[in-house]
Amino acid sequence: MERTVETSSPMALEVPLISARYARQFIRFMERKGVRRHAILGDTDISSDMLDDPDASLSMGQVRQLLGKAEWLMGDERAAFQFGQQLDLPAHGLLGFAVLGQENPRRLISMIVQYLRVGLPLMDMDLSSTGSTFRIQLIDNWGLGDLRPCLTKIYMGSIHRISSQVCNHFCFEFDFDSSLEPEQWRSIAADCEFRFNAPASQVTMPLSGRPVRNDDTGLEFILANARSREREPSEQADETVMQVREMIMSQPGRPCTMDNLARRLDMSPRTLRQHLSTAGTSFRVLRNEIRQNFATLYLTDTVIPLDSIAEKLGFSDQAGFTKAYRSWTGQTPGDVRRQARDRR
């Protein structure tokens, strides 16, 4: 059975433990589910100012408050696992980038466990392996009680997202019940088996045998995406602007239009335009700012060809990209890439 402690001391519950970055990501996830920020933070010790502070940390007591308030607002018992699936390595911060560069599959799995123990120390993990098959068992060291299923699913979702780089099949076992059918769980993770009422909460995953790719444009896109998020101005508190930024950063190419974003936000283009104008900005300004940041990161941190960068950012050809980039920065993409190469 899963090892637990009975109750954590009141003093231990108040010690700053994890970065508020996780709470920010969780709030944004819930907002996309239609749950307002004030509904989650009400009657908790967590303020919006704390969430916007890049150096803030949450205590275990505050994590309990946040998850306890949010769990009954989720409405879908798969939501916690889905939130975990959004926690890729860059979402875990700078140490996550160090893990991202690991090429040895066995070492990668070990580093994932080691990092989560340090960066997200809400549950402990026991790692074992037989041949090329790994098993990670979760251990409740805080006496989480009713919140343990929610936190367990968050951890499992993140393990699934991160380890999918080297594993293509997962067997998740949970030591609690589910009212959903296995097919409903597989609808959010087709490469997984889900079993409930098991003796322990654990995941078993054989290595896929494919090499870890650290030089493809997918990883470079993740890197550029995460660094662009780090540059997001903290003063952008307006909810609509934040949502539009998130959508543009997730898909800065041709499908990113005012009409498409308005449709996803369930409002008319005119209403969206008014919201952005009230916040002192516009769709064009936001999109160009984000495309400029992405372009600069691609040019300085990757070797992606210029025509591919142009396509990724929604330009019809390289000439259009070059003209736009020169208007944003006063330099051509080729100049910026040469300067970055000379610095290296």
C-alpha cells in the first residue's frame, strides 16, 4: 500500500515550498475550463499579487486551500490529469530545461524523478526498473487525505507528458476509485491503460527504443515558447489580454486570426477588439510582439532555416518575414543570426 504520514505539523504547512508558477498555470487552466479566478482564490490565503510575483512561493497549506477549492469546481475527474499533461519540462522552470537536454533515455527517466522530488515536493516517488521497463510509485508524505487523488492525477499527467519523449505506452494504476469507464480515460491519453482500486498509485512504462531527439524543431519550439512566456510583461493583468497572449503563443502562425481567437473566446471579433482596446493594445500589436520574440529566439538559439521560421510565424514567404522583422527591430533576420553565431 502507499505509504503516508498521518498529519503534517501546522508549522510545516506554512513553510514556502513550491513556486507560485504552478499556481499561475493552474489558474489559467481552470479559466480555460470556464472557472473564474475569483471563484478559486476566494476564501484562500492566495492573492492575485502573489500569483503575479515571479519570485513568490506557496506553502503546503496554500496548496491544500487551492486544490480543495478547485477540485469541486472542476466538474470532470479527469481534469487534474489533464492539467498535469500541460506540465512539460519547460513548465517546471529552468531545471526542467536541464532535463530536456538529456539524451540517454534511462538517465532521462531518473532525472525526471529527481527533479520532481526537488521542484515539486508535494509527493515522493520510488523509482525501480526491470530490464527496459520503469515503474514510478507515488508516496504521500503529507497526509493529503481527500486531496491525494487530485494531486496524484496531476503528478501522473505530468509524468505522462514528460516521459512520452522516450516511452510510448503507459499503465497507470491508482489506489482510489473512478466513476468513469476506461474508454473515457483513454480519450485523453490513447497510449495509456488506466486501472483503479489498485494496491498502490504507480505508473509502469517500457522504453520505446527510439532515441531522444534534442536537435529537432519540436524541442526548439518548446524552448522558444517557454522563453517567450518568461518575457511576458507582468503588468498585463487584463484577463482577456492574457488569454489572447496564451492563444497567440500556442499557435502564432496563419490560423492565428482575430476571427479564430474571438470564436475560441466565445465572443464576436468586435467585442474582442473592444476588450483589447480598453486594455490599451490590439490584436496586431500583441501578435507582432510575440512573433518578434519568437523570431529572435529562433534566430539566436536555433538553426532552423529562415524560410521555416517564416512559415511557422504565419508569413507567406521569407521575403515577407524579412520585411516585417526589419520593421520591428531595424535589422534583418540574417544579420541577427550572424551576430549570434559570432558571439558563440
